[in-house]
Amino acid sequence: MKKRLLFGTALTLGTLLMSIPTFAAGGNWKNEGTGWRYQFTDGSYARLSWLHENDKWYYMDSSGYMYKGWLKDGEDWYYLDPESGDMKEDWTNIGDNWYYFSPILGGRLVTNGYVSGGYYVDAGGAYQPDGKQPKENATGVSTKAFEDKVIELVNIERAKYGIPKLSTDSMFRDSANLRAKEIATSFSHTRPDGSSYLYALPPGLGYWGENIAMGQTSPEKVMEAWMNSEVHRANILSKDFITIGVGYFIKDGVIYWVQDFGTRM
């Protein structure tokens, strides 16, 4: 069998890129008595959108005024400074509680899990000094259940095109889980020691490939992101692959995902 190296491009979609409308600065702030608005050079105002200026993020409401306080955007929570309006990141004291707004997740509130420094935040995002390590991951679903669900969704997509299902085994599972931990250190197809991800896969492969992602909070969301990317979709639907392993790992409140594919010679 002719050997072929099929690379999957590192995926940073979804939570990393802020999947909401954004605008770069190109105008001026105007104080109109009841609040601040941002007017572009063409005379229009930013509305219902995020605005990025001077390395800070702001949110403009439906009337074009700077939003302040708690903001729910989609399924995620953010906090805008009650005075300056800029989006808060890292640890922030609000009322009687501390909350962690993850910089790597674009300022999103982290809930029900361990965050930077090993501190525990509850379902509402509030820091709990006496928080105990949960038996399951921060989403309330076992790691294996999440991994199995991704494999199920992969095979559903393959079935749509008449492509045989992928199987899994313990070696591919172990490889994918190792890679999930590694990409939490270095988000790349290159391993932390500088070698290719290939050397983390089971031996004797004639075809191999890998998809990685971070930040998506469910199997459905990460599969949606992968399927919307041409190179990741190609791996998922490749007829050259027979076996898959899926890895899932949480570090500092961030979820990391890996799909490793292969066919033994």
C-alpha cells in the first residue's frame, strides 16, 4: 500500500474567533448624554455588535449605546465594566463573588469546573473556595460518553455519503487522549517535544490524519466546526481511513478535542 500523509489543519474556529459580529475602530466615540455611542466615518453607528478599539472590546446595544454590566450573547455570558464599558477578562470581582472570564475563550464566563490556578467555579461561575473535584467533567457528562458521541456523529456524516463506518480500538483511544493533553500545552500538530503527531499514533499505519480543536463545549459543536472546515471535513469523510480515536481533555476551564484517524498496513 502506498503511504500517504494526510495532514489535518489545526482548527481554531468557534470560541476562539468570537463567532459574533465585530468591527475594528474607524470612527469616534460620542457622549450623547444618556451614554456613549460609536460613530463610523460614514456617519453610521455600531449597533448590536462587538467593537474592538485600543485592544479593548465593547458591546453596542440595539440603540447604538455602549452596554455595561452582565451580557448574555448566544449561550455565553460576558461582563462589561459598569463604568468604562470594556469587556472584563481573567478574575473579576462582582458583588460578593469572584468570576473567571477566560482570556483564551474571548472573555467568556467559565462555569462548573476548574480554571487557571486550579480554582473551582460553580454552575453560576462564582468561585467556591471549598469546591471539590467533580467526578465528571465540567459539562456533567463523562469523558468517554463525549468521545463516543463524536465517533457516532462522524459515522452519521459518513453514512450520508455511503462511506463505511469507522471503528475504534484502545490503541487509537489512548493515542487521541494523549494528543488531547498535548495540545493543551501546544495547540499544534507538532508535539510539545517537537516531533510530529504521527509518533503518538499506533505503529504500522499506511494512512493517517488528525483533526484538533479547542473551546467547543459539546460533541455537536465541535463536529459542526470541523464539518464547516474543508480540510477537517476531508479527514472525517476520507475513504482511506478505517479506524478513529477521539480525545477530550479540560485544562483551566478550556476543552480540547482530538480526532486521530488511521489505516493499518
